[in-house]
Amino acid sequence: MVILDNYIGRSVLGGVLAVVTVVTILFVLISFAGEFSDIGKANYTYANALAYVLLRTPRHVYELFPIAAVLGTIIGLGTLAGRSELVVVRASGISIPRLVWTVLRASLLLVLAAFLIGEVIAPPAEQYAQQMRLKALERKISLNTSYGLWIRDGENFVHVQQMTDKRHLRGIFIYNFDRQQRLKSITHARTAELDDEAGWILSDVERSNLANVAALAPGDTRPQVAVTTEQLDELRGFPLLPVDVIDTVSVAPQTLSVWRLGDYIDYLLDNGLNADNYELAFWTKVMMPFSIAAMVLLAVPFVAGSMRATSIGQRILLGFMLGIVFFLLNKLAGQMGIVYDFPPALAASAPTLIVLVGVSLLLRRVP
């Protein structure tokens, strides 16, 4: 039995590896062709474009792992079925529950591979790719809105107009409020640079301090504010923002590791800010191992049941369609969760739960 288990497991893993290889090659070719329009601009060369595409490949492979899992498993088990080996395996005493367990064991290696790619390799590679491309094209980092970057940090609201990189900022405005949400001061700096020892160094600083004063005339109840302005060439050690916060908000949520997402979600919630997008990305990553296992199991009833005599082309088409439907269902559930204010954990887990329910129903129909 152990030999049969290993043989089936190798067939599943071989099918998934073949799909991942093909997907990777297609992504590299298509993405590299998409970079041609920027090659030659500033210092952006063919080598830069190829490096950029290769560095971004792990993230896209990770996101498509559930599709590769179901398609590869259908191909692997389908190959056994096409050679009647699956019939022999069933005749030798391997029941459907045992076949499911064997396939599930093989999926654990896929889960481990996806974890290493998605949490260890992809996040730093993606961020380095973006920084390298922007530097070669001599562009600024694109922030969250067309109005720049807005972040709340305690009683400060920070507005950054441009980032050359995460250690150099331009056009910084800091609005400081008291506990009654009254504006206390506005600080504007032309540039800010992060020094490892001194912290943030603000240059060309103008600070306006606001203070309430008595009414100018008897009976005048309107609040009066006195404004004093000071000019500074430099302000050292200013507690502007933690560099990891700036590093986080300058990239898309799905490019971050689950640990970085958790830290940033805590930061947003501590400051009373909306964290739905980041919570959705967090729970999507948490559910990824279960999604991969569910998609691997989804292949079993189709191959062991009604598809034993179908061609390899039909199996590939079925696997592709199942993977695409799951991918779109994931996206739809996530967007609906944000729009209708569903809990992010529920929105991220719903597609996988639907697949698992479908698998259990289909397996009952397999003789």
C-alpha cells in the first residue's frame, strides 16, 4: 500500500509541477513583452525588464497555486486513469477514502511549497522589483491616491506628496490635533530623510502653532485663534512615521507577508482607521493552504468517477475551468465582503468552504 500511495502522490505532484512550469513560462513571456513599451526610457534596459518580470513571478505563481493544484491533480490522476492504472489501484483494495487521504498527503507538500513562495520568497522579491523598476525609470513611488499618501499616527495626520523611496520624502504636512480633536499645529517640510541614528530629518520647515485666545469684543462667543509661525532650516529626530509603515502602505496588500499584514492591521486599528482591505488580504493568505488542499481534493471525484474514459484534452479543459471559477469566486467574495461589510474572515473562507461541501457531495456519488 505504501508503494501505491507514493506512486499516486508522485503522479499528482508531477502533474502540478508541470502546470506550474507552463504557467511560469507563459507569465514570463507575456509580462516581458508587456515591458517593451518602457524599455529605453531613462535607464530601463532589457536586463532591467527581465529582472523585474522574474522577481515578480513568485507572487503570481503563488496566487495561481489553487488553479495549478486542481489542474495538475486532474492531469496526474487522469494519466493514471487513461492507462487503466487507477482501475488496477481500485481493484487492489484502495478505497475512495484511502485515495482521498493519499492525494491529501501529497497536497501537504504543495502547501509547504506555496508557503515558502508566498511568505518567504515573493514579498521581498516583489518589493525589490518595484523599487528597481522605479529607480531605473527615474520615477517616484506611486502612492495610495492621486492626492498623495495620508496616514494617521496617534494625534498626527501625515500627508506625504511624493516618495523617492521609503527613506526620502517630499512635500510633508503634519497636522497635530489635541484630544478634543482641535487643530494645534501644522508643520510643513519640503523634504524628509531618514537617518539611521538621528531618525527623520526634516528640511526647510515651517511650523504654524494655533492657540485659542479670549474673545476680541465683549459678548463675542466666536472662538478666536492666535497663529504663530516659525521657520527652521532643519528639524532632526522628528517622530514622523515608522519606516515599516511607509514601506507597507507604498505596496499593495497582497504583496505583503502575513506577518507584515498582521502588524499593519494592528497599526490601523490602533489609530481608528479602516483595515478591511488588509484584513481581507490577511485572511486570504491564511486560507491559502486550505484552498490548495480543497482544490486537490476536487479533482478526485471527477477522475475516479465519470471522467475515467475522457481524453487528456477534456481533463485539462475541466481543470482549467474549475480553477478559473474558483479564482473568480474568490475575487467576487472578497469584493462583496468589502462592499457589504461582511467579516473579512468569512469573505476569504467562503469559496473554500463551498468547494469542500461540493467535494463531499461529489465523493458520495463515486462508486
